[in-house]
Amino acid sequence: MKRIPHRINGRRVATGPRTGKVYDPAIGRVTAEVPYASAAEVDQAVAAATAAAPGWAATSVARRAAVLFRFRERLGERAAELAEVITSEHGKVLGDAAGEVARGLEVAEFACGMPHLQKGEYSSNAASAIDVFSLRQPLGCVAVISPFNFPAMVPLWFVPIAVACGNTVVLKPSEKDPSAAGVIADTFAEAGLPDGVLNVLHGDKEAVDALLGHPDVDAVSFVGSTPIARHVHATASAAGKRVQALGGAKNHMVVAPDADLDTAADAAVSAGFGSAGERCMAISVVVAVDPIGDELVSRIVARIARLKVGNGRRAVDLGPLVTREHLAKVTSYLDAGVAAGAELVVDGRTAVPDGDPDGFWLGPSLFDQVEPDMSVYTDEIFGPVLCVVRVPSLDAALTLVNENRYGNGTAIFTMDGRVARTYQNEVKVGMVGINVPIPVPVAPFSFGGWKDSVFGDLHAYGEDGVRFFTRPKVVTQRWPEPPAGVDLAFTANR
């Protein structure tokens, strides 16, 4: 059985007191084992990162940027290989996996500009013969804990910026699909990143909790479900660490009466069922504003009928779910929705997959007549289940979105600029799309939601990423004239 190793201080370490199974979800069989790190192995990885931190922080920002440029080039050359690794463990189709790698590389490109991004500020003669300037310095050793749904993109949201800012990193990828993190670490090593600057540690809650409480970990970046994000934020903050913890979502797409319904239906299907719905930015609720509900649902149903489910290496539209347990959880919501009174217009359990019968298959599913008190509406299902809620007006649509406890992403489809502007200004959500169903910001901007979708003050990548992975220092200096004698008065700025 293949064993996926840790990477600690430049060495591959495949041992561990416990192991987990890694599946190919398209065939439903175990393809590898991954060691689960103990607290002692967490200590080893953090010790390696801590030892490497002073030398890497002292490395010029130009040299650090040069490593990032080489990393960006080499990972681009390995993009197809990395996409195949993602598909083999997560199950998403190859084209979607390639898109994930491309979006991650955008953040690596952004990090290549660190000589500019990490500049401080300078005020000459702020007071008589006194200059004041600011520096942005690295934190030290930081932990990155990434989810299963984007095994390459989410690490690339954090690691390139953290490293370019002069930090060292312990990356804990999901144990469900851990190999992509190894490819990223190997590529960084090929690009000249010194041993110990990036360490990859596999494991489960034991490893995560050891990182959260470790005295030598200065900051934690996390992406996952809201309950775990809340735990990460509370635990690491209590230990005195800087924390950004991105949580769950229930993303609404409002369709106004004047919207182009073909465009809206295309967007709802694409954003609802891409990656089998296993995206934190997936559209999971379509809010149909009267009187277009019947026509919109009809067009969505027609598009679902053309989708192909199967092995992501084939010519299909969506692949399997990541594990058998997750499949059972998502499928349970179909029964729950029917029991609550929603209309199951399309039942994904009837889909015939183009793949091994043991794969973790569920086709696109569509509920209509969903009410806000139903579990299919309130819960983050994280699968190919799309709900349609009907409302009488745009005001009611805005109220519905704002009263939801999540605030990650939202979209509105309309041809009316006034309506769009009102929505973008009044909706209580961190990322907004106008006729764009998945409004993931490009790298210079930051990714993050509001309400129960984020814990911490700073979002991922962009300028927020640079702020998160550095701490400001302000220096006030004067080169005095010959001594003028003692003066005990408080100095006034003049």
C-alpha cells in the first residue's frame, strides 16, 4: 500500500502512530495510507519551522521573491500533474481541478510582488529633526490548515504569501486528499526554498489541536466548516495567536423578474453543481422573485437533464462525492427535504454514472418550494443539492439573504443597474456577484465572508493576506545635535 509522507525539514517521513485511508472516490477503493501525526511529530515540524525562521526572515525580500517566481514557473509546468492528483483523491473532474490550480497560481503571482507589497511608510521631519517610518516584519512560524474541497487552491491562498513575507509554515492538509500538498512542497523545494521553511504534516484533530496550542506557532490560517472554524478561532486566540478562520456558507443567488432567465438558469446549474457542490462558494439557494419561479425552475430542470455524472477523468460534468460517509450525509438531506414538505423535482439518486458502480455517486438534485425553516435551507449540505425559494419581491429577497446566519457569497441576476446597486450596498455578505454566480475575488483583492462564515478580522490573500502574515513596527528616529542639556518637559510635536 502506498503511504503518503509528511515533509519535515526537507525530509520525507512516512511513519506515524496511526494512519488513515485515502480513497479514489470514483472507484470507491483505498489507494493509499496517510500517517496521522502525533503531538510529538507536530513538535518536530514546528521545531524545524522555528529553527528556519530567523534565517528566512533575514533573507532579502528580493531573494524571497526570486524563489516565488521560480515556484510559480515550475508549478505551472506541473499543473496537469497536480490536477490529476486532485482528481484521483477528491473526485472533481480534471477540467475543474485544472481551474483550481490556475486560481491558486494567481495568488502565487501576487506574492511575487512582495518587494512592493511589503513596503513601509516614511515621514521625513515629522517633528523637528525627527523622522518616523514603519516596517512590516514576519510573524515567525505559522500554521495553515486546509480543507478537502480545494486541496491545492486553498494552500496556495496562504503559503506563497506567508513565505514571501518571511514566515515559515507548517501546512496541515485534509487527510482525505493529502497528496496535492506534497506536490506543492516538492515544487517549492525545487524552486530553492530552504529546508524547514515549508513543512507538511498530515493528521486529524489530534494534530490540529496540537498546532492550535503550540507555543511556537504564531498564527493560524484555517478554512473549513463553521463549527470547526469557531473552535479553531477560540482555541488559537486563547493561546495568544493571530487567527483567520474561514467557515461555512449558504450562498444565495437572487433572480430578479427582469433577469435573462437562460443566463440565470445556466449560472444556477453551473454554480450549484460544479465540483459536485463541494465548494464553499457554490450556489445552494436560488431565490426566485415572483412571477418568474415556474419558468426558471423549468429551465433549470432542462439543463440538469443534460449533465453527465461519472469518473472525473472522462468526459463528464461532475464527479463523485469525496467519501462514502459524506455521500450518506448529503443523501440524507433528500429524505429530510421531502419529509419537511419541499418538492424534490430532480432526485440525484436516480442518476446513472459513467463510472465504477462502487464510486460515491450522487447526481444533481433540485428542490422547489423550499421554506426557510427546512434543514435543506438552514444547513450547509456541501453536495449537489440546489434549493429554490420563492419570494414575492426584491425586498423580501434581500431580507431573506440578510437574515441567514451565513454571509460568504451571494449573487443577483438583473438587467437593472439601480436594483444591482441597491443589492450590493445593502446585502450583508462579504463577496457579491452581479450577474456573476461565483464571485471569488481575483488575487489582489481578498477572499472572505461575514457573519458565521468567518472568524477573525482579516480575510485570505490580497492585501489582507500581507497584513495577516506581517506585523507592523513604527520607528521614530532623531540624529541629535550636540547635547543641549537635560529637559524634563514632555516633548511637543512642532
